[in-house]
Amino acid sequence: MIERDLEQPLLRAEGLSKWYGKQLGCRDVSFALYPGEVIAVVGESGSGKTTLLQLLSAQLAPSRGRVRYCMRDGATRDLALLGEAERRFLFRTDWGYVHQDPALGLRMSVSAGANVGERLMAIGWRHYGQIRQTAGDWLARIEIDGGRIDDEGWRDRRDRSHRPGARRSPPALHAVAGVLGPAAVRMSCRPCSN
């Protein structure tokens, strides 16, 4: 785990606004998130929650304002100035992000074990046996049969099935993969209930 200065914000939003043409996504959002703090964004459908999270995670460019993040080396950087590789690194290491659509956060063509294992390797794990054991443990926690650890991918017969809960596994796995490891910032666009 990275040692963080508790007096320095991890994430800072400064006057964030996003317009989609004439449609407002969110306006003038500012806050500082310090290590150990929790911020919940609550609102009705269409109120801008997902837009805000996409701005905070540099998936969308703001119309106005900026987002600054305290990097592992202690330097605070404007996320809009990071390269694509640096943003991807943050997603795999420092951030746990759970998308509304699981397919956006999972590699649907690889196994459940590989989706979890990639996150662990990104944060420095190298022992195959430990990675596999941890992936199996996480699958068990979300009630996915451990025998599915090596399934060839999620876009198969289970996704086309109309039986109840057929699409439950990818969202559950995505939620686990999105927050696995010692993430400094966890973001979720998933609804609390269906």
C-alpha cells in the first residue's frame, strides 16, 4: 500500500462543469477528497451522477474546470494533462471504478480468473498460484462457482439465456474487479438496487 500524506487531498475537483451541446450534465462541482474520506453522490436518474464520475476519472473532458489527483510519487497532477497510458495505469492500480455496464469494465473475451488476475498483476503480484487462489476466493465471495475461473469468456451462452440472474455474474465480477486491491479511490456508477 502506498503511504499517503493525510493532509494532502487525494482527489480535487475544481469548478467542474460539463455541457452536452445545450444540455447541462453538471455545473460548478468543487470538493477535495482526502485519504480515508468517503463522498457519496446521490440523485435522481439523469441528474449528472455518472457524468460527474466520468469527469472525475478522466473518461470525459470537462467543459470547464479541472480534476487534480495526488500521484504515487506525491505530485498532484491535472488529469486532463495525463497521457492515455498514465490514465489506464491509474484505473488498474489506484482507482477502483465500477461502470454501469459491466462490459465497459471487464474484458468479456477472457475468463473470470483473468479479469481478476490482471488487476492483481497491475499492482505487482507475480506468483501464479497466489493470483489464482485470490481470484478463486473473490469469485466465491460473490457466489460465482469456482469452476468458472477458467471459463473462456463472458460472451457465451450464459449472456443469451433468459433465465433469471443469467447476467448477474458479469456485473458481480465487474464490481469485484473494479474495487480489487488497495485502491486509493473507489468510484461506482452501479445502482444500489434494481
